[in-house]
Amino acid sequence: MKTKAVRLYGKDDLRLEEFELPEIKDDEILARVVSDSICMSTFKAAEQGAAHKRVPEDIAEKPIIVGHEFCGDIIKVGAKWQHKFKEGMKFGIQPAIDYKPVMNGLGAPGYSYQYIGGDATYVIIPNEVMDKDCLIPYEGDSYFKASLAEPVSCVIAGYHENFHSVYENHSHEMGIKEGGSVAILAGVGPMGLGAIDYGIHCDRKPSLMVVTDIDQARLDRAASLLTVEDAAKNGVKLIYVNTSAIEDPIAYIKELNGGKGYDDVFVYAPVSALVEQGDKLLGDGGCLNFFAGPLNPEFSAKFNFYDVHYAFHRITGTSGGNKADMREAIKLAGEGKIDPSIMISHVGGLDSVIDTTLNLPNIKGAKKLAYTQISMPMTAIADFGKLGETDPFFKALDEICKKNNGIWSAEAEKYLLANAKPI
């Protein structure tokens, strides 16, 4: 079977190509990809090429398919897995099948493999994905929710990874402090939106959540999607703060917590000054989670080790979720407790992936969602109305999205897949 896929050959060298897939082996699965949300981690892999820790050294001769936040349909199942997976079954995937760099034949789909990645029409799922229990059956009403389950699982991992020391027995109590205070810095990007949504609706909530950013438009969008009223109904006092207009942000943010430091601080942008601000916002026994992944391997920031010693300040970081986080994300989305669609600001086709990936840091908005079976420029949902003045396709999409508070939906996806130009 032929596939069309975006492949990485080297630094900033992405190519959309059509090529033949080999016949699947008895321990492999052939799948049709439908949706893939484009992650900043893919931009980092493209920028670094073979220098990236999960990308093989021989990509110039054996290019890999990029994209790791994907969902699709199973087409053919090898004999080994026919007891567990069936043709026609929808699936999500946990790409972190191995937390180490590429070794022992294992890596991560979207970084390390020639025949599996999210930015493709068809892929071969290798045995190790199933063997590690990372191929997850999915029964949702839309493909995009399973694509977004992967980034949501990263958010969930951050909440679970935080810890607080128990002095009496020198153990660590895992997770954010229940009923405590949380600060999310640079928190209204796509992943920050997921963090706010999860923090409001999970089973281990804070009582106070302060979300900061310096972009008022993004803060306004976040506040319209994740309202302080809904947060209050769930027992969380939610406050959005634009720190660009505040002379002393640290004092101001502490004042929102009664003059005290915070139990849990998440840093969602790889900026040294922001990490240092997070350090200064920690209260006694507080934990800082450096969530944002920096490009620079020498990235560093000052941290107050006096307070590590005397105030039990702790620091941690996460890079991806595990299988349990992924299953929790799918479950919560399926139950309607969280809404990952709020993370999507742009939609496009497979032929939009290269430009979108290479320019991702410069494209405003939240998540960029690619439907790999169609041809379409990466388009902001906010622009559907203007485009709809001359194009009935976008007019219909705009009307569907406006019915849904201006965000993407299963109805919009269904219309897109039925009416967009095939790739």
C-alpha cells in the first residue's frame, strides 16, 4: 500500500512524499491515520534533526515520519494481535513507548520510525507499540479528541509528578496539594489551557488557581473558554493575571494568595526569568514543575537553595505522560469532564504540516490540528467567517463552530472529512 507522509531527513529538512509501505508482518498492524495535532516537540525534532535524542543518526538515508499526537482506524491486523485488535477499530497511541533515547530498537513513533508517525495517510504500527500496551482502543465520537489525548496526558503527568515532602517519615506525597494553591505561569497557550481545564475538573483540585501571561488576547480567550464561574462551581477560585502591566508581579500574585507563596507552581514557557519568578512564588513545602521543554541543552536559571534547605522547596519536571495518564485523558474526555477541543485554534490538511511545523513558534493561537487525509491550508478557526464570504465550505464550518462557542467539534470534523479536498 502507498502512503503519503511528512518525513524528516535532517535539520529543517521535512518533505511530503508518497512511497510504498512494506507488507505487514504477523506482529504488526496496518492503520489509516485521520488526525494529528502538531506538537512543539515536533518542531524541536525538525530543528535539531539527528541531534535530537529520539531521532536516529541515519535519517538522511532512512527518513522518519514525524507527528506523534494521532488517531485513526485499524485496517489490517497481523496474526499475533488479532485476539486484541480488530479491523475498523479506532485507536489512540501513547508514543512514549520507551523513555530512553533511541536504543535497543525502541524509540518513539513520530521521532524514530520509518513507517509510523502521525503525519501520514497510512502507517505500520510495529510490534513494540502493542507489546508495551501503547496502542489504545478508542470509541469516541471524533478523531481529534484522541489526538489531543496525548498532549492532555502530558498535562496530567505534570499534576501527578508534583510532590511534597513529608518530614515525619521522609517520604514524598505525590500530586499537587489538594485544596492548596496553584500558579500556572505563561499558562494560556495550548498546553496551559489543558492544565487549567484539568485542574478545575480533576479529582484532586486546588482551592486557588492563578494563571498568568503577558498576551491579553490569549488571556481573554482562555477566560471565555474556561470561566471563573465554572471554576467556582467546581470549588476552584480562578484568577487570570496579565503580568505585563504589573510593576511587581511576584508581590501581586502572592497577595492574591493572602500574601503567601504557592503550594504548586507550573512554568509553561522556557524562559529563565519565568523560572526564577516561579521559584520566588513558592511557599513553604512548595513544588515547582518546569513543564516547558527548552531547545537549548545549556538552559539554566537561578534557584534559591537557601529555601530548598529551610523552606523545603522542591523542583521537578515532566516530558510526556505515561500509559495511565493517556488512559485517564481519554476517559475524562469521553465522559465530558474535560474538553480538549478548547486547545485547538487552527485546522489544516497534510499538505499544511511542513510549513506549520517549521514556523510553529511564530504562529499565534493554540493547537494546530492536521487531518492527514485532506488537502487544506492551516487555517485559524477565527478566520472561517471571513473566508466563508467567498467560500461555502468555510461558511459552513464557521456556522458549525459558532454554534459551539467558536471552538472545534465532532460536527465540524464530520463536515470537514466529508467535504474537504482529498490529499
